[in-house]
Amino acid sequence: MKKICVFTGAASGINPLYKDAAYQMGQMIGSRGLGLVYGGGKMGLMGAVADGVLAANGRVTGIIPQFLDNVEVGHKGVTDLHIIDSMHERKAMMYDMSDAFVIFPGGLGTLDETMEIITWRQLGLHNKPIIIVNLNGYWDTMLTMFQNIIDQGFMHHGHTGHFDQVDDLDGLMDKLDQLFQPEHLKAHH
């Protein structure tokens, strides 16, 4: 089974749009027979995407450090919950287990994971798809920053090719369908 890693916040944000979209994204992932890998929390957007996948009878793998299990509160309803020792171990495990990465709105933890996964691809450590979901323009300032880094000569233009950008869930699902078309559909095309 192909597994999609979603990086997103343990908070919900002030706009209810984000939590609704996270749950809906989870349902879409689960209904496509794709598995979810995520940070293991039951709060905020993290919890919403996991709940959405579970509602569609999908498989959810959560990975949470022991010290965060008390703060982000580990989601006991997921298919597999790995309680590990450190943030580094969490990220390494998420990267190893996943076939693609989806960047959804979140805070510093999400930014940290995003920068690392794009950097690793830039360095040739992996060639897995990375899709930034710029929902409601949430990531506009990050994308502008990337352009500034290019303009100032600290990154090549080609490096924006290390990730895809979509603006909504339909765009994300089109991208995932292109990447992970179910086997029974492949035969007909």
C-alpha cells in the first residue's frame, strides 16, 4: 500500500476552513486506498486528517515522541501508533515509511519538516514527491521567500522543481491520482 505522509499542525488555527479541509483530505486519502503516515497526535489538523482517513476505513500510522505524547496527546484510535524517543527519530521514520509528502497548514514543526524534506530532495537523498497545499494562500509567504532565496543566488531556479504546489484539495487529489493510480485503473489507460 502506498503511504502518504502529511505534515500539518497540532493546532487547528483560527479559520475553521483548515480543520474541515484536513478531515476531508483524510477521507479522500483513505477512500483511495492510500495509507496515512503522520505525527501521531489527536489534536488540531493532525488529528482531523487521521480521523478523516479512519472514517474512510483507511490505515493510519502515527509516530510520536514519548515526551510529546503528553502534550500533542497520542491518537489511540489509529491503526499503528509508534511511540519513539526523539523528534529526529520521528522525522526519519516518517520519511522512511512514506511514498510522498503533503505539506498542509501548520506551525514551526510543519515548517521544520517541510524545509528538511525539500532540502533532502535537493541534496539527492530521496526522489519522493512533495506537494505543498497552499490552502487559502496559507503558504504564500513561504513561496515568496523561496523566490527571494533564488533571486539572491542562494538556490537555483531548478530547485523549485523539487516540490509541486496546489491550491486546493481537488488539485491535491489530481496529483495523488497521477502519482498513485490504483492498479485496476492503470490497465484501462
